[in-house]
Amino acid sequence: MRKSHPVRRAVLAGAATVSGIVLLLSLKPASDPGSAQAAGQAPPAAAGQAPQGGVNGTVTGDAAQTQYGAVQVRLTMSNGKITQAEAVQAPKGGRSDQITASSVPRLNQAVVAAQGAEIDAVSGATYTSAGYKKSLQSALDKAKASAGAQQGSGDAQTLTGDVAQTQYGPVQVRVTVAGGKITKAEAVQAPKGGRSDQITASSVPRLNQAAVAAGNADVDAVSGATYTSAGYKKSLQSALDKAPAGGGSSQAAGSGGGRATTQTLTGSAAQTQYGPVQVRVTVTGGKITKAEAVQAPKGGRSDQITSSSVPRLNQAAVAAGNAQIDAVSGATYTSAGYKQSLQSALDQAGG
């Protein structure tokens, strides 16, 4: 039998050693995101995703103004998952009818598929798509705030009110609410330019302090800043209205063995042919106890129509307990706007 050469045996042994080292190195745990997820470490949630945490019901985003009209999105959610998306407002009239009819259904489907606001614009509907995404993000923000409140009533929430238009410019307020109390208030928009700079600089800090001290929107106007104060209070109330039950705008009510939660909820302004309509409701124990229009068409013939129709719509809302109310004869546009804003308010209560 032929004997193996010593040099050949050394070469073979060295090759086997190298192969073993390579094999061991190939077994090193991967460090890519997929392996972390497999190990039970969830990746951070991307911005614009639907909030998790058992959010149920409907939530309506703020109306986004576009060059061709307002866009407003309503989401239906079940256990934090988006099950339906719809546009309750979209551009209409002329060419807009065709664009809306072709683009909105595709945007609705994209939201449900993406489970968030990270959706592509529809070709040929740039403005509608941009407005849709803006309102959609607003709805997701409200749902996220609601989910955070459900996880712990002591958690801090940041709530931004609707923009309040004044004679000298827009006012918009943002508040931080923790444990049902306002811990911080700030104006993210305020009148500026010329004399307004001085008025804003002196009045807004005082309004911020007053909001924290009062814990609600019942703050006194600052002398010499009437319009800014009025806009501030309106936007502040809008921010507090967005707090879910247990937030800054809710209070315990009732006596004896039962205590019901009272909420004041302001719907988004609904634009009509004759002017905006905006409804505020008080809900106690899941029932509407009061309804009022904080905005309604005015001027000329509209004054008469508003004064005769709004009280009847208010009564109907309390009686029905929802937005399924009949239009008032002779006030078709006001009735439609009222019902739309009323539904928006009720959406904030999750009902």
C-alpha cells in the first residue's frame, strides 16, 4: 500500500481547520431588522401609521382647504385597525366632480391597505390627494391621542386646536393635558406684522398662563387684544374638545351612586353655500344633553333662516341623540352643514 506523504497530510489538516472556522463564523446571529423582529424586538412605529391600542369607532380629521375646495376624511377603526376610510368633504363642481369620483375611492382603498397616511397621490388629482392626506393625518393624530388616553389617564396629551380666523390674522392654540389638567398652553399661530406684533407679544403669554390656571377655555380677554383673545379662546376650546373622556374638557357629573362623564365636543366647521356651520354638543353618560351652533350663516336672508332653523335643529339633535335628524324645510344647506358638523362632534366621543 502506498503511504501518504507527510506534507500532503499537513495541507489537508490545514484546509479542514479553515473550513471549520468559516462554518462557525457563518453561524453568527444576524443583526438586520428582520432578525431583531424575530427575536421579539418590534421595530419602531413609522410616522403616519394607524395607532395601536384598541381604538374603536369613528374619528374625523380636520377639513383641509385646497385650491379647489375642502377635503375631510373620516376613519372607522376596530381594535386600532382602519377598517374603512371615506371623504365626508371633497372638491365638487365642474371638472372637480370627475376628479373626486375617480380619485377618492382609490385614496380610501390605499388608506385601508397601508393602515396609515403613507399613501401615494393619485395622478391627476394632486391637490385633492394632498388635502386628503393632510386630513387623514389629522384623524390619525386624534386616534393616537385617544389610544394614549385609554392606556393611562395620567399620560400627557398634546392637543392642537382648530385655527380661529380673526380680523387681524389666525390664532391657533396647542395645549398639553396630563391627568385631566392643562399643564402647558402655547399659541402656534397668532396675528403678526405691524401693531399686531406688539399686541401678540404682550397678550399671548398672559392668555397661556390664564389657560393653565383656569384649566379650561373660560379665561378673560386681555385688555387691548380683544380679537386675539377671542380667537385664542375659540381655538383653545377646540383643542380641549379633542380630549377623550377623562381629558381636560370633561368633568364628573351626577349624584348618588352613579357618576356620569360630561364632555363638551365641538365639531369641525362645515362649509355651505351660504357660510360655515359649526356645532357644539354636551354629552353626559353617552347622551346629548345640549346642542348649539357656534357658527351659522349670517347676513341678509340668512339671518332669518338661521334664527328659525338652528333652534329646531338643536332640539332635534338632543331628541334623537345622534346626527340622524331631519332637515328643516327652507333651510336645506344650513341643515346639511349642521348635521355634518354634528356628526364630526360625535365622532370625537367615539359614537
